[in-house]
Amino acid sequence: MKLNGFQIKLIALVFMILDHVNKTFYGVLPAWVEFLPRFVAPLFVYLMIEGFFHTRSRKKYQIRLYAAAAVMLCGNVIINFFTHTTDPMTGKMTLFSLMSGNNIFMTLAVLFSIVWLLDSMRRTKKLAAAKGLLTLGLMAACLVCEGGIYLLPMALIMFLCKNKDRLQYVLILLFCGILLAKAIFSYAGMTDIYSSLYQYLTFDSQFMMAAVIPFMMLYDGTRGYNGRFAKDLFYIIYPAHLWLLMIIGNTLV
């Protein structure tokens, strides 16, 4: 069985919503639910890189991602302002508390820029030093974006090992194995806080990003349904459901 890009995106959207509902209403669903959606973010990174190589206009793709990130940020600020979201450290409304909230669009936009620069450096040595410095700057910026510290290595693996499927899978498993080892070592110093390793792993669950591999293997390399609905689906559902959950979550606090 193979899946096209649209079918994979629909599956990812379902698990993405599950993840955000689980975080908003923490403790309502079983703890193991935390493991299920960890493949979603790296899968969107994978589809973004596929789009990078197949889009008719990389410039338009790039602008679309940054525009979506800007809209998402503005929406987060407005909701946080009107729901009086405060900094948990100070109990006051700050710039940090106003800007808080998910924004995977920004992460994807920065990663797209990094991939574009790396691809450009691979094709030509012109302005290599400037491109290299800009790439390093964007990598540093990516680390403070949502999930960037985990998604940057995944994006580099997926881009640099493009068309080398087995190597991609091995490196992803190796990276996630390192994350699992880190989680186990971290738990060793927190046994007074967490009752079991299982409980801690449901908190530090990024090693489960390895679950993206089966979806990469099932992907048939085609877009599938590619109408306006398909193009706009993620850009509409992602902010809409998050803003709704933000309003509910901020109101309940």
C-alpha cells in the first residue's frame, strides 16, 4: 500500500489535532497518547522538503510560509492580550507571554530558507561565505522556533540524504536513539519527581519522531489531490484549531 502527499497530510492533521487537544486538556487522555503524534512535525518537514524540490516557485512557497508565520504570530498576540495571558515566572503580562503559542509555520519557513541556501551552495560557490554565515544564523534562529532544536537535525538528514532512503532511515533512527538515551539519563536524575521511567518518557517523548519512517516509506512521491482545498487545508486548520484551543485553555487557567 502506498499513500500520496494529500492522504499523508490528512493523517498528520488528525494526529496533530489530537496532540494539541491532549496538551490543552492534559491528564484527560491516557499518558501513552503523548507518543502517538510525535511523527507529525518531522512528517511536515519531510513534505516541505519534497515540496522544495517539486514546487514551481520556491519564492512563492517561501513567502507563503513566512506570511502564514506572521499571521499566526499576530493571532497569538491578539488572543493572549484579550485573555490576559501572563508570564508564569512573573505573573505579569510581558512580551514573552504575548508572543507565546505554537507557530510551526515559522519553523518550517526558517528550515525552508536553510534548505534553499544549502542547495544553492551545493550548486555554485558564488557568495559561498555570505551564504554560509546566513545559513549558520538561520540555524541559530531555528533553535528558538517551535521544535527547532529537534526538527533542524531531521531536516538536515532528510535534505542531505535525499534519494538515499536507507541512509535517511538509519540516521533518523540513530538521532532518535540518542534522544531516547538522553531521556533515560535525564530520568535518572529526576526519580524523585517522576514515579517511573514510563511516566518521564511520556513527557520527554521526542525520540518517538522515529515513527515518521513508516510514513516516509509509504509515500509514493505524488501530491495526490492538489486543488485549492488541498493547498489551503493546513494553512487554515492549523491556526483555526490552535486559536480555539488557546482561547479555551487561557480562559480555563
